[in-house]
Amino acid sequence: MHSLKVTLPILIIFQLFCTSSSFGQDDIVLNTPSERKGAFNESIKPLDTQEETIPYYYKRHRQLPTYFSGVAIELTTSDLPLRRDYFIFERFGNVKVCPLEDGGFSYVITGFRNERTAKSFLKNIVIHQASEARVVVFSKGKRKGKL
């Protein structure tokens, strides 16, 4: 009887940890030969032919409205459009893009009541993550100057 008391817990622990289980796993069933063939061929494509995909959670930046007047923080500028997964877009939400007169692009965040709040936000939060950021003023969608 004593050996049964010792053996039973060992058997239970062995069964829990040493046997395979599909708890929490979904079985993938490939029904047709074409499904089976396609599933394996996708994983062995050469790296140079695979399409680079951007995760869905990176939002698309929107165009700055042509009627926008107010204060904005310019996070960065670029000669070419930036990809959606550029690090600035990961750190800041609601980034807007506006074309520059020289053909480049400016990426800004808006929503500040006045210059003081924009400068405070720039100094306390933005400058630590985007060192080239600065406060700019817009009038009817056109850049009027930097502060």
C-alpha cells in the first residue's frame, strides 16, 4: 500500500509533463495536394524573392490639410517618402506629412493650442526620441517659419 502512495503521484506527474498534448494548439489540415504543396513551397522561397511586408499595426500617415493654420512639431524631413515602419511612426501617433517647397517631405504632429504648449511638449517628450524635431508655424497649409 505504501508503494502505491508513492508511485501514484509520480505517475501523475510523469503523465502531465512527459506526454504530448495538443492543449491550446490548432491542428493544420491540408486537404488537397495543391494545398500541401503550396504550404511547403512558401516557406522555402529565396530571401531575395520574398516580398517585404509591413505589419498591419503601423498606421498610414495622412496628408496635412491644405487649410491647416497653427503650430506643429516637425519630427523629421526627408527627400523621399518614408516607409510606414520608420521608427518615428512607431513612437508618435497621428503623424501628418506635408510636401516641402524643395520637393522633400516634412513629418509633423499637430494639435497644440499655442506655441508655448508645443515648445513644452517638444522639450519634455519629443526631443528625447527625435533629436532633429522643432516647432513650426503653418498658415493655410503653408509653412510660415520655425520657432
